[in-house]
Amino acid sequence: FFATAVVCTMSNPEISIEAMVLRQTILTGVGYLMILAAGATLYRVVVWAMRDTVKSVVRGSHSLEMTARFHAVVKQKSEYKALFLPGTPTHPKDVADTLIQSEGITDSQQQDNTRKCVAQVFNAARAVRVLDKLQKTLYDSGLALHEKMLQQLWAKTFPDRPLDARVSEQWKQMGWQGTDPATDFRGGGLLGLILLLWLSENQKAFVDAAIQEGNNPQKPHSWYPYAVASINITCDIMDWIRKDKLTHLFYAVDTEDTIENPTMELCLEHAAVLALGKYQYKLFEFFHRRWVERRPPTMEFNIFKQEVYSYFDYELVN
């Protein structure tokens, strides 16, 4: 402090060394206080997070953020986590009642919030299981429903361009590797086809732009196959979902009907695909914009994709 004060005094003789020492001491003291205050705040945040209980989380008005915090709490407590394991026959209402009794929740609003949180966690788990089942369902050319969906994909994507034949070179215009898309679904399963169809029905302008990029003769060394890229991204998203990174996407999926009547698989499937489709569109559109800006070599598709994923996470957080 004294050395700094001497240097400052030499540059400004009108100020005494004692005054400068005092000034530097005060400034340094304030800096330390700010550091201590920041540390104390961080400590409180960490402690509060560790002390979160079901009862403390469900206070106030219900929101999806409340459900996310609630879910984080029950996953940390072994006695509660078991109530939410896949295949658990317990009904959401029974689980909510158990939590309300165990936590001693007497406030009516908190009880209602607990039931809503439990319902949404159960519903998200069911939605994930439905999507997982769709992905594991292999495309079967022998099934009329699968073939009809594939024909619809072409019709929705190229409404003014009839398909010459079921097996055709035309499929490559959409970004398939061969003349028969049935051989390209691989890890995406039926879910890959469903999301491609969803994009063509709901985000046609984006689909047109992406396909045009894949057929751009002026960029022969920097392009990506739209259809194959979409399936690739679907598989990556499903991997994140299985790692419990995107559960929040499905908290608000058809809560009422699917919980009251778990047999309504079609209703749940539609809602789950809708939630997943919206997320895939955001990620795919972000990827496309970055690709057009950077023009990376086609051979670096996977490397560039991982880079885009990290940027996408940052944008979502901020």
C-alpha cells in the first residue's frame, strides 16, 4: 500500500503520502468487503440449494420452474426417488399424498402445488418412454402405416414435385444417402421419420432453406444432407433426454388427460412429439444458421455439430 501511495504521490505532488496511503487502504478494504459479500452470497445459495425440501420448494404460485426444482429435490432423496422409478405402479395422486404427509404440508396451496409437480414429473417420464419406444421402433417397409408416412413426407416437403417411384434418385434431393430412405433411418427409428414429417408440416420455410443448402451447386465442398442431418440430431437429443438433461421439455405435456387416463397413448404421443419437435427445430435452425455463416467443409459435419451444440447451450442459458 505504502509503495503504491509513494508512486501516486510522486505523480501528483499536491497529495500527501499519508492521504494517499489512507485512500489506498480504504479502496482495498472496500474491495475485500465486496469479495467477502460475494462469497457469503454464494455460500447462502449453495446452502439453500442443499437444504431445499419438498415443502420449501412448493411455496408460492406454481410454475414449470417450481416443478424442475421439485424434481431435483425428490431425485436427491432415496426415499422419494423410489416413488418415481420407471414402471412404478403407484398413481401420481398416491405419490403426492405420500409426500404431503411425509413433509407435513398442511397449507392447501402447497398441497395443490405438490400434486401439480408430481403430475408433471410423472407425465414427463411417460412422454420420454413413449419417445424412446418410437425411436426403438424400426422402419418397416412391409407396414402400410410406415409407407404412408414416408409418402406423406415427400408430399409435404415437395408438394409441387410428384415422386416418380417409391425407390427413386429423387430422395437424394431431400438429403437421403440412397434411393430408398428405409435404409437410412438407423438409430432414429420411426421417431426420425415422425420428426421429419413434423418439420415439413410446421416449419416449411426452414425445411426449404435447409434442403436448398444441401443442393447448392455453388458450394460443392460445404453442404450437409438435410434428412440425414435431422435424424442425426434426433438421436443426439434422445441421448440427452436419457441422461435426464431435457426432462423439463415434457413437464407440461398433456397433464390432465394422460394422467387421468394413462391408456391415451395417442394423445400423449402427439403431445410428446410436439414438445420434442419444437426443441429439435430450435436446435436444427440454429445449426443451419451457423453452417451458412461459417461454411465448414462437409467432412467436418460431426465436429462442427458438436461445436454448435455448445454454442446452443450457451444461448439457451443467456
